[in-house]
Amino acid sequence: MLKSVRNSGDARTRGRASRRARRVLALPFAALVLSGCTVPGFGASPGDTTSSQSTFHLWQGFSIGAVIVGGLTLALMLWSIVMHRQKGDAIPKQTQYNVPLEIIYTVIPILIVIGLFAATLVVENKVVANPKTDVIVNVNAFQWGWEFLYPGHNAVVYGQTTQSPVMVIPANENVHVNLTSTDVIHGFYVHAFNFSRYALPGVTNQFTFRATNTGTFFGQCTQLCGLYHSYMYFRVKVVSPADYQKWLATFNTPKGEAAAKAAAASLQQQLSTGVPTLPANTKFGR
Amino acid sequence: MTDVLAPTPTQHHDDHHGDEHHGPTGIVKWLTTTDHKIIGLSYTVTSVLMLVIGGFFAEIIRLQLSSPNGSLVSLAQYNELFTMHGSVMIYLFVGPFAFGALANIIVPIQIGAPDMAFPRLNALSYWLYLTGSITMLSGFFTSGGAANFGWVGYAPLSNSLNTPGAGADLWIGGLLLTGFSAIFTGVNLTATIFYLRAPGMTMFRMPIFTWNLLVTGILILLAFPVLTAGLIMLYCDRHFGTHIFSNTGGGVPVLWQHIFWFWGHPEVYILALPMFGMVTEVIAVFSKKPVFGYKGMIFATLTIAALSLGVWAHHMFTTGVVLLPFFSIMSLLIAVPTGIKMFNWIGTMWRGQIWFSTAMLMSLGFLFTFLIGGLTGIYLASPPLDFFTHDTYFVVAHFHSVVMALVLGAMAGLFYWGPKITGYILDERLGKAQFWFLFLGSQVFTFPQYLLGLYGMSRRMAVYPEQPQWQHLNELSTLGALMIGVSTILFVINIGYSWKKYPAGDNPWDAQTLEWFTTSPPPHHNFYRLPQIRSERPTWDYNHPEHRSLEHGTDHVVGAETEAHA
């Protein structure tokens, strides 16, 4: 890290004054590095899935870059504000162009952007990866609640607003989510997963994650969806694989089977409901 | 000096007698005028009024959020308030202020033109803007209330089933009217800058402000018609049974997002470039130096404009239906020309003689706030980090850093050009007090929001009963919003206090560009005479012929060769 600091310092600043500035600048960075081996989280946390941890590391990388670039820029700004205040009526030298310097401050940002993009690609490929798995949850968002269906099982969880329906999943297994909406656009967001995805009507969005810790995590709708958007909560409960199987089995009663069939049929019905076409009403109707 | 290129008979420029414009006076003059300065002033007053209205909505929103179970407004009212706060600020304040207010007044004078290319179209622009603003705000007086689907109006929430009522239709209608107003202004700016430049005012002798407004005009022409088309489609979906944005009947809800953001991202630069131009002029003048890397800055602006047309889907990373790497790299690349501008501004101050007037302080406040907004924007160009922060307060804080920077830039422009427009300088002490409230308020307002976003607070929530631990950060943010409110009140007080108090003279700041060569306020068709135009700062060259712009480390005058040819 120190090396990159020195490099960008060399590139951006020249002359005697800048050497002085560099010595001043080096101090906080040295302090940062010496203060310990742990890189700060810059306000974020690693989260509880494998991809949330990758995202967190990317966040740290971007933040280190932002602190260095922002710090240097701010230092140059402050240097100028403090050192180049008006002193008397003399007119300063009217320098307008310095082509080598301009090339440097164009090329270095391009290199930084390439680096950031490369890091982004690596993490993005991990986060959007879709490995095969047996644990599948069909998540359906609606105004204003959530429904969790487990295809192949009788388990159905349904809840509106502050009832906070609970999506139960096993730890340390890949969980595949098929996400859709029956009305407007909603947002499936679990803060502990550092992840969100839109629930779109007419589209099935798919993603896979792997929870690393057991526990119950807060989730909510993040995309404005009407009046009770503020209350559209849910919970994700991560349990051990054995507990997960036990939980699934609790639905294996005739009543549970009937409920699962009814829920699937109702969802099918809602997904095929039309929108109003008045006044040019054709076949949907209100 | 030879200073003879005079479109009107040469006379001493303090002499006002030849200037009488024969025509109506008073309110009839204001209603019928086609003078770009009066239209620009109308734009300025109307858009600052919109800033006050939008700011009032913001204060209510912030007060509601200062406790987890806020009960100041109902859920329905809250949805209306943030929708109309965003709509008023983006559609009715920042945009019209950026390309209709100071631009309208200053651009023709900066290039030595007597007026805009199409003065009547210019008047139409203003009246459409005013009508559109009233139309949109009148939603509050309908039985169902104002539009409540967010300023982005995502389908299918904005259809007639989910949002019935006239408020939404008035929102669409108002936005259509202001959209047409913007398109006509884009036509006018582009035509004026291409065709009405004074003799000697080549493209590369145009001030940066004019350059930025040219690029803004072009972006308006490329982006706004798309929004207009989208709004008409939305209206047809609502009332004529089309299925363009519905999920059944062959429609695609996400199409609205594509159309909206295809306008929406260039719009960010339509708002920002004019303020960048204002800040550039102010920093150069109050550092007593030419704009550093003038041509590089213009190419950076053109690059930003070009890239801005190919980044719209970074607003849609979490839809799952866009190509992530393409929109990621395009968005990241915008950081490069933006960084170039940052270094241009610093280079302009470097080894200057900085005069900390209110306008300069506002510009420095812009630099800092925009630096924060720009850096946090880079995170959002990375899809995994966007998945993490999308629709949280991190995003809210990011774009508020950017727009608060633009407000600081707008204030810099008002303090800098106010004397030229009115003939009087605003009080500097009140101005500086306003600056500190606005600048510190902006930071106190946004910084807690960055943290709240990272802690998981999502946008457009009226209450957060399950997370009482967020209350203190929210209170801090509300404090910042109140400080910004105080700054706005100080500005209004300043206008009253300084009314016709401190006469400005023609060139109170020892400024550089052409508008400071004429009187304050300028005569009816702007100039009695023009200086010789040999660079982008003819007034400076006229007043300081021994201090022309130089190449680094040499005594070589920039552009000397082309002058020899002429």
C-alpha cells in the first residue's frame, strides 16, 4: 500500500514545495499502516454469506483507493488555499498549460479505473455465480409482504408487513432463490448479506448465496412499492442443515400439503392477473 | 489597444442615453419581454423559489425521520413529500436554474451577442417552465394528493391501478411542459453559441462557462426528447389502455427504467455542467489566473457528455436484466474526465493570489463537497458494491453530496454574476455566514446518511421502528438539513438587506471574460463596444495587456501564432 502511495505522489506533485508536502502526507498513511494489520471496514461489515464477505473486501479495496486519492486531492486543494492566499496586488504568473502534468493526471486515473474494474469483475463473478444446489426457495414479493415457497416440499411461509415472514435456510449450503413479484417492483434486501435484488413482475430473478453463520437476519423491501413500503419486512433464519430438514418435515401433514397446493395455485393466479385496459378494454378487465 | 469591433455605434459605455428600449414598462414589459436578461432573471427568481419550496419539503421529511416512529406526517403524505421534494428540486430547481437562469443572462454576453438566437422561443421556454411548475405542484390540491411514486415514477407502480388520481397526471403533465421548455432552451443555447459569437470569438476562445452550456444544450437535445416520449407512453398506459410498461399484454415494466435513465443520467450532467462552468469562472477570477489546462478541460467536458449517454443502466444493476460489466466500466471511466476537471481547478488556484470572496468560498465548498460526492459515486459504478448499497441511504447521501455541491456552485454563480445582472453587490458578511451554514450543513446532513446506508437503512421509509439505534445519526442529519435551511433564509435576507446598497461598477472582481467589459447591468442589446478578442478572457487582456496566458515554464503566450495569422 505504501508503495502505491509513493507512486501516485510522485506522479501528481512536482517541485520543491511538493516534496515538502509529500513528507507531510506520508505521516497519516504510515500511521494507518503501522496501527495494525487489520484493514478497517470503512463503515461496512463482512456480513454472513460468502459473497457478502467478497463484497466487503471489495468495499475495503475501493475505500483505501478513495482515501488515498481523496486525501491527495484534498491536500493539494488545502495547500493551495493556505499557501496561495492573496498577498498584495501583484499579478501571479499566468501559466495556463503544462502538458506533461496534464498527461500524468489523465493516465494515472485511467490506470486506477482499470484496477478497480478488474477487482470488480473478480468479485462480481463470485456474487452472481449460480452453482447447482438442492436448496431452492421461490420468493414472491407483493404489496405488502413476502411469500416463501420451497418447491418439492410442502413448506410455505406467508406474511404481510410487520408480521415479518421468516425464510428458513440451512447454513453452509448453497441456496438458490427464484425471485418474482405479483404486482409492482419490490426490492429483496438483507443487510447481513450485503446484497439486494429487484423483484420484478413478469421476470424471475435468480441468485445463489451461501450463509456462513446461523442466526436471524432482518430483511426488508428497498424499492418504493406504495403506501406500506416502510413496513414490508421479513426475516431470514439460518439454521443447521439438520434443523432445516426438521423444519421442512413439520409441513408434511395433509393440512400442510393442502396449504402448499393452495399457495402455489394462488400464486399462479396472481401472476397471470392482468392490468386495467380501460377504456380500450380487450380481455383483461379490472 | 484597438477596441473597435462595435455592433452598435461606439460611445462611452457609462452613457445610458442611447440605450432606451422603447416599449412597455412594468408588469406588461415583464409579461411580453423577449430580452434574454429579463427572461433569465425570471428564471432565476422562479427557480430559487422552487429551491425554497423543495427545501421546505425536505425539512418536513427530515423532521419526520428524526425519530424511529415519527408521526409528523402520515405514510401517504410522506410518499407525496419525498416524491415532490425530488421532483421540485430536480425538474423545477436545479435544471431550470442550470440552463435557464444564469446561462440565459450570461452566455449571450460572454460571446458578445445581443440576445439569444430565438428570443421569442426563449420567452416560450420560460412560460412553459412556469406553467409546468404550477401544474406539477397543483397536485397537492387534488383530492388524492400529489404524485407519490417517487421522482423516478417507476412502472408499474405509476400505472392507473396502483396510483389512481389526478396528482400523478398533473405530475406527468407538468414534467412534459418543463421538458418541452428544456428542449427549446437546448435549441436556443446551441444555436446562439454556434451562430451569434462576436468577431474574433472562435470556439477555443469561448469561456468555459459558455463551452459547458454548449455541451449542456447538446445533451438536452439528445436526452430530453426520450423522457418526453416516455412520459407520453406512461400517460397512454394510464388512460388509453396501452400496455407499454405493464407486465401483461406484451409490456415490459423495466422499459420505463431504461427510458427514464437514458434521460436521467445525461440529466445529471445537464444539471452539473453549468455549475461546473460557474465554478470554473469564479476560481479563475478570484485566483487572478487563467483556467489551467483550458483545452484539456473542454475535452474532459466533451468526454463526460459522450460517456454519460452510455451509463444509464448503472441505476439498474439490481434489476438483474442489464449487462453489468459494460455499464460498470463506462461508469467508472467517467471518473477520469471528472478527475481531470478537479485537477484543472486545483491547477488554476495553484500559485495564484486567492481572494476569499463569498463566490470563491462557495466554489471551494463546491470542490470539497463534489470531491466527496464523486468518490462515493465510484463505489456505485461497481455492481457488487451497488448490490450492497442500492436504494439505501448511502445512495441518498451520494447524490445529495453531488447536488449540494451544485447548490454551492449555483450560489457561487449568483454572488459572482449578481452584480453584473443587477448593478449591485450582495453583502459579503451575510454571504460568508450563508456559506458556512450551507457548507457545514451539507456535510452534517450527508455524512450520517452515508453511515446509515452502510448500516442498512433503506430509502423512502417514513418510519424505522425496528432500528431505534439509527435515531442519533438521523437527528444529526436533520440538524444538517436545518443548517441548510438557515443558509437559505440568510440568502433571502441578504437580497433584502443589500437592495441597491453597494453599487458594483462594470468590473468589481477584476474579472476576465467579455461580460465584464460592458456596463452593470448591461444595456438593451448588451454592448456599446467590444474589445479585441484574442483569448477566452478579452476583458483581462484589455485591462492587463502585459499578463497574457503562458505555457508552463516559458514566456510563450498561448495562441500567439493564430493571432499573427489574423
